[in-house]
Amino acid sequence: MKISSPKLFLGIVILVLIILVILILNIKKEETTGLVTELKYEAEGFPVQVIIISPMELEKSFSLSGSTQAQRDVTLLSKVGGDVLRICVKMGDAFQQGDTLVELDHTSASHIFSQSQAALLAAEADYNAVLNDIKRFERLFQQGSVSIKELQDMQMTEVKMRSGEIAAKAAKDIAWKNLQDCTITAPFDGFAGEIFIEQGDNTMPGQPIVRVLDLDTILIEVGFTADEVNNISRGKTVSADFHDYVNFSVNGYIDSFSPAADQSGTYSAKIILPNRRLTIKPGWMAKIHIVSHKYENIIAIPRSSVIEREVESIVFIASKGLARQRTIETGDYNDELIEVKSGLALSDTLIIMGQTTLKDSSLVVITNLPY
């Protein structure tokens, strides 16, 4: 059976009216319930939570983000050429200053050093011999047996022999250094990073060999704005959070900062963090907190307890079972606390929860135990 359009329209209208009636009845019920609850609280007291006002400390800080890095992160380069004889560490290994990291074949360097030793001995012998000749020629010159030119020629020979001895000693020192450079040692206590060579490779001078890192101290480079830079100084304590990685915070200090801004108007600074337990890893993002102002022994209350009304700020205190409205003058603040310059006194019982429904002289019931 086909339903006519007028009947269908009438059915829809009736359904809409039924829904509206149900909604109105629910709203009235809620209003009635709320009114009953409010009347009950007005008769028996509004439940509130309080704190006893005492001297507080308020710190105002700002935050920055930066990436961690090892304070010392060095790539050791080969100073001489040669075949890689032995690699003594693997990536991640710990080592101490002076430990051997890589050895190059030093056969050729040893031969060159031995030759330089022999050349120095010969040069020293030649020089000592010419010194004896000088003394003999000086005696003969005094006796008139040799001419002044012969004596001067011998003196020039002494200068040449002396230069040869100096050159031979320098060559020996260079050969010794090249021999020592065949053994690549750790410049400080730390850990091995990337190893850039393999055993049997032939290295060239200046070629990267191994990356070494000192993780006992962590460095973070950050940038300050012109407003922030007035609140920093060398040695100032900072706090670093690593909650994205581990539940860990550590205090550090500002090691240095630029006295002038770069082209973007940023002042660069270096922050040092201790890391003796190796908790912090290079490459982590840290949130740095720096205290710009610190107020001690002031009245500071939770910001959530303050009600802003047009041109005034008010709070409620509990006194003899009643809520008493107070207008306060506020000062500086941070994310949690706000300074109260006037309107409250020490030992006042401040209502911090349930205050939004109160009026002056409302009955209140304290539901927590303040201390």
C-alpha cells in the first residue's frame, strides 16, 4: 500500500515534535537537578579544597631546545702512508688515553729511522774531526805555518760540517716521528665511533682512520634572542630534560656565548652537561630550562585559584565555614604560580578547588587536609 505524501509529511512532523518534547524534558530535568544540587550546597556547604598560604619561591624561566653532541668528537687522520697492519678497536669500544687504536706497517719507517741514525753518527764524527782540525790550524797559524786564507777555509768547513750535523739530527727526528705515527693512539679517554679503514688497506697521509668521542661531557649549542641574552651569563646553571628518551634531567652550565648576534639576530651559546654515567647519547634533543628571575619568600598561589573578572582578580579564602572574597593585586608569574602583592596574608586558608561557584559568604566544607 502506498502512503500518500500528506500522511508522510504529517508523520515526520509528529516525530520531530516528540523529539523536541523529550529534549526539553531532559533539559528541564538537568536544570532541576542542578538547582537542587546548588540549593543543597547552599544549605549544607560547597565542597572545596584549600591550602594554607606560606612563604614561597617563584622561578620564572624560559625554555630552548638543542641537540646533544660529544664535547670532544675527533676524526683521527693518518699522518703517514702505509698498509693497515692491525685495527685494535671496534665501533663502540671504550679506550683510555694512549691506547693503541690502529697500527700501520712500520717496516719501511724503521729502515728509514735506522738510516737516519747512521747518517747522524757520520755527521757527528765529521763535525768532531773538523773541530780537531780547526784547533790544529789555529796553532799552525800562530806559528806562521799556514796562511789566514787556509785557516778561514778550515773555519768554513767547520760551519758546513756543523750544518750537516744539524740537518742529520733533524732528519732523524722526522724519521722517529714518522715511525711513531705508524701507531695511532687515543688522544683522550673515550669511545670508538666509525672505523674508516680495514685491515690490509693502504692509507695515505691525511686519510680518515677512526672517529673518537669523549662522552663524559656533553655539549649543546643553542641560540638566544636579544631579550633572552640579558638573562644569561657564563657559568649560569641550566636544567636539561630528556623525557622523550628516558625519565632523566640533569643540571649543567653555560660555558660560553657570543657577545654579538649573527645575521638572524641570534646569540649562540654552548651549554655543558656532565655525563659520567653515559646516560645521555649524542643526537638526542634536549629541552633546556633557564631561570630568568627568582623570587624568594613571597606570597605565590596557584594560578588556577585566581578568578579574573573584568578589571579585577579575585580569590576566595575559607574562614569559619564561609567563603570570603578577596580582591588581589598580582605580580609576576610562571606556568603554575602567580605572585600576590596585596590582598592576601600568610596563614590565610586559600580555596584552590571549587571556588568558581562560590559567592561571598557562601557556606563551604573543606574536603582535604591542608598542611
